[in-house]
Amino acid sequence: CIAAPPEAAGAAPTAASAARLSAGRYSAYEQLRGPYDRAALQRFFALRPLEFGGRLVEFTRAAIAIRDSWRRESDDTQARGVRLREQLAVLGPVAVKLGQTLSQRPDILDEEI
């Protein structure tokens, strides 16, 4: 299971702290680079049964933190966007890709954010 970053305790994450976390946290995934191989993915995650649950908890915590900060910041869409971007950067490459997808979907996420 992946431990929550220190920023999850309340301090705002920075791009530098996200980069440090990503360097160590995702090194095991380097063996998955290359063409898609379903069997290799299944073997990889079969050895790490708590990995998915741990990541789900991280994404849930980030979503709650974003929601709470958006409620506090009321109508300041720029601050909302900054908080969302920071949380996605801390969560790693999959979350960054999710953010890129959301940026193309004004029907899901307001363009001003």
C-alpha cells in the first residue's frame, strides 16, 4: 500500500514535492513500459493486491480535499483551478492525463476552472 504524501495532512503540495514523490513511487512501474501486454499487467498487479485499493484511497482523499477547498473558496474559479492542478500533479501521471481530458470537456468541468 502506498503511504499518503505529507502534503495530504493539510499543506499545499508543490510541483517539486510531486516530482520527488513520483520519482520513487512509480519506479516499479518502469517494467510495464512498452507495448500493451495484458498478461504482464495481470501478473504485476496480482503481486500487489493492495496497490489498487491504496490508489483508490489517495484519489478519494484528493477529491475530498478539492471539494472542501472549493466550498471554502466560494466563487474564486482561479483558486479552484490551482487547487485541482496541484492535487492532480501530486497524484501522478494518470491523474494528470485525467486533468487533460477534463480540460477538453466544458460540459463536465467549467472552462473557467
